Amino acid sequence: MDEAPPTTPRTLLWRGTRCLRNDSPALRPCGLRRLCRLFGIDLAARQRETDLVLSIFAGLAPQHGLDRDLAPLAVLAHTLVELGDGMPDAGEILLTHPLKRLDAAGNRLLAMVLTLLTVGKGRTDKVEPLLTAMGCARDDPRRRTAVVLAAIVQVARFALRFDPLEIRLPGEPPVLFLIRVRTPLRLRKQLVIHAPLWERLFGKSSLEWFWTFDADADAPIPVQAPPSGQLFSSHFSAYLQKQARALHELARSDSALDEEPIHDARVILRSLLSVFRSLKPYLRKDWLASVEADLRTARKLLGGVRDTDVLLGHIRDYALRPIPAGAAETAAASGQAPEGTAPLFRPADLPAGLRSLYAALQEERATALSRAAVHYASDAYRELLHKLDDNAAAQTCRPMLDRRGRARPMLLADIMAAGVDQATRDLLAHDRWTHGHLIPEDLLHNMRIAFKQLRYLMAFFGSQGGKNGERLIRLCRRCQESLGQMHDNAVAAATALRHLQHMRETRQHAEDADGLEEYARWCEDEMHRHAMAFLTDWADNGRNELCRLTRKLSPSAGDPLPLLRPDD
């Protein structure tokens, strides 16, 4: 029978990252093998380096008074030191998955060492604040132990990476492709990768933009076959025209500054920016630079109106939230309607602090609305819509080159497969962190953006995705809206606390801030409720459904996913 795992702390590391507790009953302490597989760490390679780490530990530990029993902890730190590399929020929170082979003190010490290695970067001016923020007093013996263990792991990593691997293929034609490499001595070197080696390692498709080809006059040039399928360039032009005309209709309507038209225009601007980000490798840089800044400006101005509308709506929802019928006195004090009565929102009935916040938000909305009206009537906005409507494939899309340097058409189906593959990888890179005891709040916001990215991308491809594309859009919308509720509540809570802090700094009376702390707590409770609802739905069927649909749209989309087997 397996030994019961020890109770481990829910470890929150430095940098002020707010985290949500994962209360799933299926959550268990993590094994090292499962943790490495989840985060893409090559455990076999790390185990081959164990002897070097142990030899360095044996040489340095006695000089600094470390107990020999800490050698396995040094090996674990070396194994997991790349836990945050290349991940979202790298260095923010590293040990959300406590190891079942360690007790509470061991997990805490391991978390401290990993934080020093990733966030601290070995700098003295960062190490001291880090240790203090993690709860280590000046006289705490763990303070010195963590620093020495981190130094030993750093020495081992330096020894392993100091001797660079150099590959040369004499006589092969080089490709103009430069990679910058940072050495342990903080020097930068440029490597020229040779075409045959690159093809052998990564395939020909990744070289399409970097071929340098000297045509042989005697070699016959084969005739290109006509493309079979819809062209990406024509579909992209039609998409831009449709979106530009929709924005034009919204801007010139009589209700252009109403709540819903502003929201619709903001969604269109946001979807354009999201699609441009996904399709950036296939678009001309000069054209993208000419429209992207104006799109961001317009989205920011309209977003200011929409954001205040959401915050005002949250205060209304809070005031009208249902309460038991017996709590009439409390309801009268907080402006709530007792259960069974028709809800009626009156700002004058709000507590003093909420009434002050509501008035401030109304002033912000009026200011944002006037700025949006000015921008709608500006020449810059009209010029932006003209650029989107009057476009040509030669101006917007980059040419794809074959091995002989000739332009070849890009098919929409090929672009869709590549785009879905990349968007799925980006989304599921965040998903790796949702299996832990603590989930960074910022991570769930990043997942919301990733769902939005994939949803807008599939909406761009339209009928090309078929029924599976429609199902994927519905799934992404469901997840995005669930996380959006969480995000809106987080913003509402932060806004209330910021307003409360401002009132305290201006030395206003305590009764003038009445209701703000209670409202912020309610928003945080709602944020946690929506987050847990998403995580439950995502773990039950959302993740598997996403992988199934994306594999049908792009066969390689689900290959690198860090999915766990049922027995893990």
C-alpha cells in the first residue's frame, strides 16, 4: 500500500502574484516524474547530470556548513530549475505543485531555492528582498541554506554549459539565418545555420523565409501548378473590407455613442488586432505598422467607455443581489432589495463609499465618451477605415517563396492549419499551470486572452473550418466568457480598493468610505467562484474537447500537449 503523502503547504512565492486556491477534490501532491512530464523537463537528461551536481555539492557544502542530507534537495533544485523557462509568468510562481517526496519544510526550502535561481538571477540586491518577502527573518537559518544551495546549483549549470557544442558542415551553402546565443559569460554570439542541417533538424517549412538561392542557368525551371483551394490573400482582403464597412456603419449611425454600438465597435477592433497578431508571419510589416497603432488607439478609446460601463454594472449587480427576506434592516442600509420584491436600483440608496465610487465612474465615463466622439469624427479614424477597406493582396500579404526563390500562392487551408496549431500551443502552455494547488490570477487572465485569440482566428477562417470550427468557436466563447466574468470582478475589486486608498490619503472621514471594503470582498468572492467554475468545466470536458477539435482542424495541433494519463 502506498504511503500517505505528507501535508504540504500551498506555497506562494514572491513578486506579489495573486493566486487562487485550487480546491478540486481530485488534486493530489505531485510526483517528480509527473511534474517533469507536465512541464516538458527531460528527467532522463537531468538524472545523467546527477553525479556532477553531487560532486560539486560534496566539494562546496562542507565549506559553508551544509548538512550532507541536503544533497538530494540540491539534485531536485537542479532538475526543476528550468520549471519556469519559456512558460507564461516565468519566475512568478514556481512551486504550485508540491512534491510528495518532501515534507512541508522541504517543499518550502525547494521553493525558495528555485525562486532565487529564476527571479533573483544570483544578484545580491535581489536575493535579500526575495528572502524577506518569502518570510525568512534575518536570523532564520534557512536564509543561508537557500542561498548556498542556489549557488551550488548555479555552479553545476555553469559547468555543464560552459563547453559549447559546435557543428560544422564544410562545403555546404549557408542560409542567411542568424541565431543569437547568450553564453554563461553574458557574451552574445551569432551562429550561421546551414540549410541541410536545418532541414534535417526542423524540416523545410521553417526555412521558407530564409532561403538564399543562386539559380543554375542550365537547370530547367519546372512550371508551377495552379493552386487548388481558396487563396489566403483574397480571403484576407474580403475580411478587411467586411470589418471596415461594419465599423463605418457603426460610426455614422445615430446611436453610435450608445452602450451596445460602442461595445460592437470595440469587439471588431479587438478581433482585427487579434487576427493580425495570429497572422503576423504572413502579413507585410510596412502595411501592418501603418494600421496597427491606429487600431490600438481606437480600441483604447472605445475600451475606456466599455470598461466604465462594466464597473458601473457591477455596482448595480451588487446593490440588487438577492438576500434573505428576514434581513430587511441590512438591505435598507446597503440599498438592496429584499428577496421577493422587484429590484430597483437607486444610486442615492448606496452606502457613502459606493456612492462616491459610482459618481467617480460616471465622471470617467463621460470623459471617455467625449474622447470617443472626437475620435469618431477625426481624420485619423476615417483614414484608418479607408486603409482597411481599400487594400490589395500585394500591399497586405507577404509572398511565400519556394526553394528557387519564386513566389507561390498561400492557400487558406494551409494557413488555418498552421494558425490553429500555434494558437493551441500558446493556450495549452498556460494550461500546464492549472494542475497545481495554487493558480496565479494573472495566468487565468492570459488564458482568457488565448481563448479569445483562438476564437477570433477561427471566426476569420469562417466556413473553411466547417462544423468543427463552429464547435471550437462556441467552446472558446464559453471559456472566454467564464474567465471574463472572473477578470471583470478582479478589476472591480481592485478599483474599489484603489478608491478606498485614495479616500484615506485625502484624509476623508471613515464613514465616507462606507461599503467599499464589503463590495471589494464580494467582488473577490465572485471572482473566485467564476474561476473555480471554469477550472471544473475545463478539467471535466473542456480540455479534451479542445484537443479533439483542434486535431481535426490541424493534425499536429494536439501532439505536444501536456495531457496526463488517468493513472497519473
